[in-house]
Amino acid sequence: MTVAHCGTISAPTLGLPATCAIPEAKSALPKQMFYLKPPVSSRLKQRFVGDVASITMLALLRPNTIGVAAGRKVREVLVMGIEQNCKDAPIEVMEHIAKLRSGSNILFVCVRDVRFGDENNSGVNPSSANGNASQPKSGETQCALALQRILPVRAGHQGESQMRTYVGTWQKPQAAALSVNGETLDEVWQSLCAQVIFGDDDGSNLDARLAKQTAIAELTAQIAKLEGDHARAKDGAKRNEIFVRLHKAKKQLEELQQ
């Protein structure tokens, strides 16, 4: 059986069991099916038309295809390839697809031409031996793994759960790898989330890790703002007030990072 592929990526190249791979003949998903019914905004339609070259179902992870027990929350995991015509991962497209397939958990594999990448995150040497910028070969690609997950709900904010799309780092296709870990499909999904978000396969305490990650990002942004406010403040009392808040935020960040 010839398996489905998106660029050079397929279920086997990702390290997934061959038993969950989709046959190539059944893998193509016309992008029109995602924006014609129900109709979408003109902006979102343009994202599908302009930013997406093709959508391919690469793998279907179910208890019977990967040899694990059924999950209580996760029924199946779709591995879907998106060949894109743009630099950044098409988040609006992925969020819309995930909304339409709300009964399934989806792991996206975004594939772009290497020329859309930047020198700092391309997986390609930006300079040749003589110091001149090297040109990527036509057809070279990069990929990034992405998925949606409910953000951890803070204490006192029940009923305010939100979905967030996480996109991993762009890398060469041959470096992209996934592993199936866990005895149930719920555990497998938790591990896949950890692999995309944190780069490891430890799916335990994932909500706590995400909450910590969010808190660190918020404190880092707060510190940057307070440092700017402190530098601009002219009034001595105001500077002292900002300094106290800045010191407190730095201490909180230090404790989180320990």
C-alpha cells in the first residue's frame, strides 16, 4: 500500500505505526469542503484559497490502529498535513478545521517551502563557506507540528475555558518525529501535546506545565513593560512605585523558573 504524504512527510517518516497510515488514494481532502458548507467569511475563504495548497489526511490514530485502550475523552486523533503557500502556520485555517471536526483531536503537520523561512529558524545554513548567502534548493521544505488544546482554567475562572493553537518550531522534514506513548488514547494525546509544545513525550501534569509556561510568558511581558515605564517616569514617587512592582514581578519569575 502506498501511504499518504504531504510533501515528503508521511505517517512512517514521522515514526507512527504503519497500521495507522492512510492510503494515498483516500488521503486528499479538497479544501473547498472546509469553506463552502457552511459558508465562511471572505477573509477566512481567502486564507484557504491563498495560503493553502493542499490538505491531506496522513494518519488516523484509534485504539484499533495503534494498539491502545480507548480513551475516556479522546475518541480519535487525526494527523492532517497542510501544504501551505505562506510563511507562518495557517492558524485561522487550522482553527476552523478543528471546529468543524470537534469530535476528533487533530495534530496538524504544516509544510512550507524553505524560501518562506527566515535565517534564524530555517534549518538551513544561511551562509556558505565563502561568506556569501547560500540559496536553498528549489523544492526544499520545512515542517512544523501544531495542535489545539484547551488552556488550563485558572482558579476562580471556571466556565471561561479557551482553546489555543500551539505551533512547534520549523524544522527539516527528516527531523520531524512523533512517538506513541501511553496505554490509553487519552494518554497518547497528552504525550503528543507534550511533544509539540515542550519537545518531550511526558504527558503527565501537562495542565500544570502549560499554566506555568503561560505565567512565565505573562510575567516576562509585564517585566519588559515595567522596565520601560520605570525608565520613562520622571516623578520620583512614581519611579519608586514602579520599581517595587518590578522587583516583585522579577522575584515571581525567578521562583517560577527554579
